[in-house]
Amino acid sequence: SISSALADQYLGFGISPHNILIAPDAVSLDRYNGLTKEDARKRLTTSDRRLAISHKQLAIYTGHLYEWKGASVFAEAASQLENVRALIVGGTEGDVKRLRSEVNGRGWKNVEVIGYVAPDQIPLYQVAADVVVLPNSAKSEISRLHTSPLKLFEYMASGAPIVASDLPSLREVLRDHENAILVEADNVNALANGIKLILNDRVLADRLAATARKDVEALTWAARAESVIRFCGV
């Protein structure tokens, strides 16, 4: 099971707790090892001149744009922030078109919906960020209880500080003011304030990012596979 809530459901089906392993998703650290913020920004600028990094601080979301992912909440929160450039990376063609229409229609000039990029480019955006954002909605059960987002572990590996929704699914890995800032889900102002807190306090940001990076060293795909093998007694 990738979450405790899913494990609880299995218990409800009559499955013995001795036959359930909770194994959250994970990350491949080699995609991030040795990649610096300066290098990531240089490579992004080289590949697309539109991405030249200005004096503005960079807040980034990567992943799908389903409603329960909360990207539109992030976009609105970012629109309230001065000297911040927000990039939203990923999504299917239809979802990208929908969110771009909302961003353009509401005049959020500092928010850019990049859309789909190749998977090997995703670490560049995450490492380049001054803050990475995981704004999952509490309105969906899968988001609130069941998910184990791949981006969560990628964010931890990136070395960028994390602001995330305060949800049971995310609290299985994140701890408020220890390896992330957790804010009320679906609350635009709370998310904006969480991002401000990170961007205005470099000492806090660096501490959170360093703790998250240390924590994720035990959350690799190899470690996950080993735990499953041990559990199965292979």
C-alpha cells in the first residue's frame, strides 16, 4: 500500500495487518545528484530563452493539472506575490489549455503555464526553483488520503524548500517546519503566505531543504524494492 489510508481500507476488507506493507512512492536520486541551481537555470535558459531567469524569485509546480492537484490554487496564490515568477510545468493538452485560459483571463502576469516537458527536464525546473509547491486539494479523497505523489519525493531530492498542503496523505512524509511548510489546503491566502515565508527567510528555507534532502535518501526506489522483498520473504 502506498498510504496508511489505503492500508486501512484493506483492513476493512478483512486482510490481516500482517499481510499489508505500507510502502510510499520514492525517487531516483541519480537524477538530482550533482545538479546545482546555477547549472539547472543555465541549462533551462539555453534550451528556451523565454526561461531566462530575472531578478524575480522562482516558484515552481511540476506535475499533472487535474483539479485535485491544486495547480490553479497555486496560480492564484502566486499572482498575489511581488517579485515572484511562477512556473507551472506539466499537464495534458486539455488541462494545459484550460489553466492557461484561466491565467490569461484573470491577468496573472507573473504566472506561466509551461505545459508538458520531457521527463528528463523535470529535475532542471525543480532544482532551479527558490521554492517548490505541492498544493493538493482536500476536496478529493484520493488527494486527502490515498496519494503518494511522485513529485513529493522529487521535490525532496531537488534541494529546493517545499510548501505543501496540510493533508494526511502528505503528512506521512512531510513534517511542518521540519522538512516543509504545511498550509491549509485550498486556501489561496494561506498558500501565498507559506510561499512568502520561505522566500523571505533564507535560513529557514535552507534548513527545510537540507532536512528534506537527508530524509529522502532513505526513500529511493531501490530501498523501496528491498523493503518489499524483505516483507515477501523472498
